[in-house]
Amino acid sequence: MIRIKIGESDPRLDKLLAHFKKVGMQEASLPATAAALKAGASLGRGVWQGFALGGKLKGVEPLKGANKGYARSIKSRKTGPFTHAVYSESEIAARIENGTPELDMKKTHTRGPRSRVSADGHAYLIVPFQWGTPGKKGDQRVGFGKNVIDAGSYKAVKKFEKMRTAVSADRAPLRARNAQGKNVGRALYNKGYGRLKEKDIGGEVDKEMRSRMSGMVRSTDATGKNRSGGYFTFRVISARPGATGWIRPAVPPRSVARAVEKETEAAISAMAEPAIIADLGA
């Protein structure tokens, strides 16, 4: 869990609140102080969520785009008299805060239950990548990163016959050994579904994106019924010696919690100090 303790990042305020708790003063006797600290927790949560949604935070490299799941995971709760915590229990928050080491997916992703083994004995995995469709001008398709179909290519791919699951993997008669040595089913699909070819891709698309979009299919939804589904490309991660790519570089840690504390510290003190004075009648 990544957590921020509201008020305790300011030494002056922390010392005073500790004294209140020590002498047994309760929220009922200091209502303005309690309200100010609750508002401070809301402020801290808002600043943190703003970062999660793509905003700037002094001293921290911003995210590449909004992450709504990360933002939703940021919550606040009362932990005691005059004490609030703003926190996130999500793995996303932990990865951002602590950083991640380099990951060679050829060594990890090719060993799972969905893996396959080639005729010459090398494990591999077919990975689906979902693509977003073009929105209105200036619309940011959150969650797809660079995987957004250009308008020209979309005109072609949206007319394709859909790729449908004819027989699910659990029921498929076709069995094959995976990297764990188990015989598992391989799903069967309908024939004749469309695949995006070079000639279908919009002329304004650069070389890298053309390569990434090549072979795109229009798919059904998860139920396999002929309803709206999505657009996917499929790529192979292979453990074959000499295979390249598929290495996720290390990501350095970003001290988001500390940055939120620094950014809100003065504002929370500015709210709490006059509230304390008002409550004490000074």
C-alpha cells in the first residue's frame, strides 16, 4: 500500500496534533480543526488523482496518459482523531512508486499455460493487442496508447467479416503441448474473416505504425456472438535462441506520495492553523 498521512508531513502541525491526542482532546472539542484536516485529506486525494489522470506534479515525471483505474484506486479514510490517510492499494501505484526492473518477456511470457511449443521444440506465445477506433477531432482514446487506428484504415477494417470463435479452447478436439508439458486445447475460428493488408492502411501512416497495424482483424465480443467486439493484431513472443525484442526496459521509481505531500503541505497548514486558533479561542 502507498499511503500519505495528512498533517504528519508538516512537523509543526504534527507536533500540535500529537499534543492534542496526548491530552485526550477529541474532534468534538475542536470541530474546525477536524473539518480542516478532513478537507486537507480531500485536497491530497485530488492532487494525487490529478497526477493519475495525466496531470503534472512537481518533481515527478508525468504519466504518458490518463490511467482511470489508478485514479479510482486512490482513496482517503479517517485513521484516528485528527488523522487521515490518503492511500492506494493498487499494483499500479506500487509499480509507479517503487519502479520496475527490466523484464525479458521471452523468458517469462512463453512459459505459461497459454504458451505453445514449435515443431523444433521452442516455446512461444501469441499475444493479442487491442486497438482503439478514431474518435472526434482532438479526442484522446484513453487506454490504447499508440494503438489507435487512423481514419483511413478504419474505413477498410470496419467492413471486414468478423473473426469468431467456432470452437472454444476447452472443447476443441485439436490438442497441443504447451511449455509446461500439458496438452491443451486450441480454439478454432471461422474461415474467411478479414485481415488488414498494406494496401488498406492509410497513406499518412508512418512505417512503424504500418508494421504494427498489419494483419489487424475485426473480432466479436468475448461471448463469441456477432455483436460489437474490437480490433486486434496478434504478435508472437518466441523463446527461440537469437530472438530479439520483447524486453521491457527498467522504469525508475517515482516518489509520487512524497511529491503530493510537498505540494499540499503548505495549503493544509494554511487551512488547519486558523482552524486550531478558532477552536482554542485564541
